[in-house]
Amino acid sequence: MNWLFLILAGLCEIGWPLGMKLSQVTQHKALWISVSVGSIILSGIFLWIAQKSIPMGTAYAVWTGIGAAGTFILGILLFKDPADLLRIMSVALIVIGVIGLKLAH
């Protein structure tokens, strides 16, 4: 069950940079900053719950990995961020590392 909370924490980790970006490119700055703050709070709570049974280093690496990879993908899909081969391979290494940490647990 704590792995589910860790995944939720990682998904919320995607929400705060997305909210920050949307606050810069839309008229609804306060709304998206509020979404960012809410995402940060939820992400921290879910990470705290997950760390009750998942080692801290593993939980942190998975949490940041989900956030980094998810933010990278949304940047490409929504904001036309660069998607060159080296960037994609680098994020793939993060994903492989997260999978390895889960398998090793």
C-alpha cells in the first residue's frame, strides 16, 4: 500500500512545476500557483506516509524520478520542450533506475 502512496506522491510532484509553468503562460496566475502549493503539500504528505515502510533513499529516488520523468514528458507534450535523443535517453535512465529500485525492494 505504501508503494501506492509513493506513486501518488510522485504524481503530485509533477503537479507543482506544471502549475508554476501554467501560471506563467495563462491569465490565471493565482489559480495555478495555488495548484502548485496544493501539489507540494500533497506530495510531501504522501511521501511521508510511504516512508513508513519504504527506505528513505529508495522513496526519495522514486519520488523524484517520477516527478522528473513526468515533468519531462509533459514539457514535451504541452510546451514543446526539446525532445532530442540524448534528453530522452537520459530520462529513460532515470526510469530504469526507478524500476531497479522497486525490484530491489
